[in-house]
Amino acid sequence: MEILNYDIVILGSGLAGMRAALQASMASNGKLRIAMLSKLHAMRSHSVSAEGGISGVLYPGENGDSEDLHGYDTAKGADFLCDQDAVEVLIKHAPEEIKLFDHLGVPWNRGADGRIVLRAFGGMSVPRTAFAADKTGFFMLSALYDNLLQFSNIEIFHEYMATGIVCDKDRFIALTALNMATGETTAFTAPSCIIATGGFARIYGFTTTAYSSTGDGIALAYEAGLPLKDMEFVQFHPTALIPSGILITEAARGEGGYLRNANGDRFMERYAKSKMELAPRDIISRAIVTEVEEGRGISDKKYGDAGYVHLDLTHLGEAKLDERLPMIKEIAIKMIGIDPAKEPLPVRPASHFTMGGIHTNIDGMVMLDAKKPMSNLWAAGECGCVSVHGANRLGSNSLSQCIIWGKITGNAAAKHAIDAGSKPADVDAKLLDDREASVHRLLDSDGTEDPYAIRREMWRTMDAYVGPYRTADALTKARNAIADLRRRFTDVRIGDHSMVYNTNLRDAIEIGHMLELAYVTTACALNREETRGAHARREFTKRDDEKWLRHTIAQASKTGAVRIGYADVKITKWKPEERKY
Ligand SMILES: Cc1cc2nc3c(=O)[nH]c(=O)nc-3n(C[C@H](O)[C@H](O)[C@H](O)COP(=O)(O)OP(=O)(O)OC[C@H]3O[C@@H](n4cnc5c(N)ncnc54)[C@H](O)[C@@H]3O)c2cc1C
């Protein structure tokens, strides 16, 4: 197997991975050799589809805004499960990052006075979300990518899919990756590694996320014995377009859109009177489910069996839609033939974001256990749980988190690589061969199970039993069903046995990862007997701070069961209070 040695290897080229690469390059004056891997072309990373914007207090004092208020909103939105020392880092650094991206070339929407305009977002007390129309992710990612191309020390390995993370005790040693173009496995070693592989909301069938959001880095870390944190907390976005699940950004409500039930009522009045359509996502998603369950939903066979509600943008007017939400207008017209200037859009909640992920400390260092970090492995972006989002993320806080911890981990990885010098690590070839062999076992297997049938069954199970509302009965059914699918997956057979661009093989690897993460999510959800943020249990309808104000830590065990432990939540400034909107 080919072994390539670098100073830093970055797994993933979304906003977190690219921001880390930029920082590590700048920190070393372009001296460190950096490999950045992406299973897709880097510009197809899921960050490209972020729509509504990025949070940050650009104008302290205006509208009564302050970093402290941003922190309070974030902690309250998180139902106080976030680590507040990390939230303090987020609110402090978000404004300078938005300004950096201005310099990198993002065309932020501006007012007549030339200043960057801010829009309202759910759970935020005042407008503090900067945006580039409704294509914020596209502009941010392309600005970063354009800038990275100027650094000759960064090599981007497009369409290299990581298949293993090899560690030795508290040290990262190497990654193995499948080159999609040839089917060959290459190993990448470096004194520093950053995982930035995004979230895993694709474990659900009805989702706003891309087919690629399969949580590979999280699954590989789990497989390597590393702990995961707060995996039960999955965000359901209230307004996914039916029937595809394509996101209709929260900015549509930030710009003044209404949610209406079958009677035409703005039903959010019953659930969050002061915030209405700009309540946090967990509350609105549950409100929609309740409206449908209580018979006030809308149904139309052409959109399937599930009931839905209307997102009404008709009163905003054509000009505002064209200026602020052009992509939403285009999506609605192209996907379902509805012009949102003229008719309301059919929407219902879909899985959207995963608050949980690889357990990291405040510096993004991957934790080995409750106290000890790995010496040279970091995780940034949606795959890492530094825990600024706690039990429920506020919209537009993710992009800030991705780039801030991209910067933090890029700096730290660069410093570590410089200190370590350029001596290549000793690699036990057998460990690398084992990773390659496991891919070949899948490729050559003459089993009987169709991976796509298993994936359909996983999606059906997660949609039906692990949604915005959860019960012990439903979660137990889900856990047993996913356990059965894991067992069936060991006898899987893929249709294409060739080496070149074998997308069947890629899909099967992803399905294996998703099954593990679906299993962990379900086990952790069953374990947490309270309602907090996005995790709502029908039998335990209240938040229980005495017993459950703590992070869930999940680790793999030899039997395949999930070992569950806990970690403390850090409270600094904002005392837990009842969450009312
Ligand atoms: C439709 C949509 C709109 C959103 N809009 C907003 C918004 O407006 N504001 C906001 O704050 N948040 C938004 N979010 C959330 C936000 O976009 C994501 O949390 C964020 O972009 C994640 O970035 P990332 O860098 O962590 O990962 P990603 O952008 O998902 O990138 C992951 C990278 O890892 C690579 N990768 C994964 N697995 C492997 C593997 N096995 N081998 C090699 N490479 C691998 C991928 O190729 C990719 O390069 C939105 C989410 C969705 C779904």
C-alpha cells in the first residue's frame, strides 16, 4: 500500500476542514505540508448547501445586542446542555470570522449605508445573522476554496474516501483512504490530524441533508474506540419541502413568513406566543407534529400520507423574495411547481443537523476518556461535539462553530506539527493492511443481503420511531430493528465488483457507518429519561436537571453493545432556567 507522509492531514473539506487548512497554512507561513481529503470533490461538501446565514454580534449595542445576549440565547436554545465556556468562545470570535470572510470575498447582503445587513433567526433575541441571500454556504465555501488554491503547500485529495483511523493508545498514527478513481487504498500519516467530516442526519429517510452526510468520521472514530458525546440529540428542521425534504431555510420565517394549519391559523401562537414562527426549531417541529396529530394538519395524496402544514410567504411580495430568498423561490417552482409569492408551501419537519458527535474538549481535541485528550487528533465542525449547541442548536450558529473551531484546530495542529518536526511516524503495516482487507471483504463478499434494502429499512425505522417525539416502546422497537439490520449487514453483497468509481462499494461503506450511528443514537435516546431540547420523551415530559444535566458519552464495546457513561456540563454565566418563548 502506498503510504504518504504529511505534516497535517485534514479529513474533510467542508467549511470546518477548509478553514482549518487555511489557518494551519497561515500559522506556518505556508511551510507545513497539508493533505486535505474529501470523499466528494471538495466544493461538493455539504457546507455548500447552507442557506440562511451565520450568527455573530457585528454591531454591539444596536437593538440591545451584545455578546452576552448571544451567549444567553445559545445556552437557552441548547436547553442548557451546552458547555458554556465553549459558547463564550463562539460568541467572542464569530464577528471577526464574519469580517474575515468579507475579506475573503463573500458578497454579504448590505444595506444602503454599505454595512452588512443582519436578519432574524429562531431563538435569537435580535437580528444577528449575516447572510449572502439564501446561498450563504455556497459563497463561504467558494471564497475559502478560491483562497486555498493559492497555497501550494495544501494538496487536496478529491474523491478519496477514508476507511479507517489508526491510533496507538493516545496518538493518531494514520488514515487509510480509498481512491475512488482507482479503487486503491492509500495511507496518510502525519504528526497532526483533524477530522472534519460533517454530521450524520442521513440516518433518516426524510432529511434536508445530502446523501453524503453519513457521519463517516464519527463512525470511524467510534470504531477506533474513541468516545462520542450526546448522540441522542438530532435536530429536526420544521420546514422541509414535501415530498423531497429539501430545506426551506429558517430565513424564510426570519424575513416574515408564517406557519399556518389546515384552518389557516398561525398555530405557533399556542406554543410560543412571544416568538411565534421564530421560536427554536425543536419547539416548532413538535408544534407541527402536534397540529397534525390533533387533526389540524393538511393532507394531499400527491404529497404522500404524512400530514403537513403551510409555510406562507405570499405576503412578503415578489421583490423581497427575489432579493432575500431567490433560491427558495427557484426550488419551490422547480420541485413542486408552486410560486411562493402566490401560494403557500407544504412543509413538515425533517432531520437536519446532529448536535452530537466525537467527544472533544474546548480546544477541539478528541477526548480519549472523560479527562484525557488524544495528543495529536482534533475534530472540528458538525462531526465534533465541543458542545456549543447542547440539546438543540440555534439556526445560524453552526457556520460560526464550523469556522471558529476550524481555525482553533488548524492553529493547534500546526503548532503540534511544527514542534514534532517532519520525521514520518512509525506505522505498523499490519494495522493498515487490516483496514484495506476489510474493504476488500465487503467488495468480494458473496452474501445475500442487498445494502440498499437495508438502508431503506433503516430510514423507515428511524423516521417512524426516533423522531421529534420519542417513547420507550418506539425506541426499543428501533433499537431491535437496527440491531437486526447490523446483523444482516454482515452478509451483504454489493452489485459492482470493479475497482474504478465503485459507488456501490462507497454506498455500502456509508451504510455500515450509518447503521452503527443509528444504533448509538437510539441506545442513547432510550437511556435519557427526560425531555430536553430536541429529545422529547412522551413518558418523561419535563427536563430533569438533577439527574440529566450531563452529557451522554457513548463508546463501542467488544460485544457490539453501546457503553454509556457521562461527562459534566460546564455552566459559567447563564444559570439553567425554565425555557419559555
Ligand atoms: C440544507 C442545509 C442548510 C443549512 N444552512 C445553514 C445555515 O444557513 N447556517 C448554519 O449555521 N448552518 C446551516 N446548516 C448546517 C451547516 O451547513 C453544517 O452544519 C455545516 O456546513 C457542516 O460543515 P462541516 O465542515 O462540519 O461538514 P461538511 O460541510 O458536511 O463537510 C464534510 C466533509 O467531509 C468529507 N467526508 C465525509 N466523510 C468522508 C470520508 N469517509 N472520507 C473522506 N472525506 C469525507 C466530505 O466529503 C466533506 O468534504 C445547514 C444544513 C443543511 C443540511
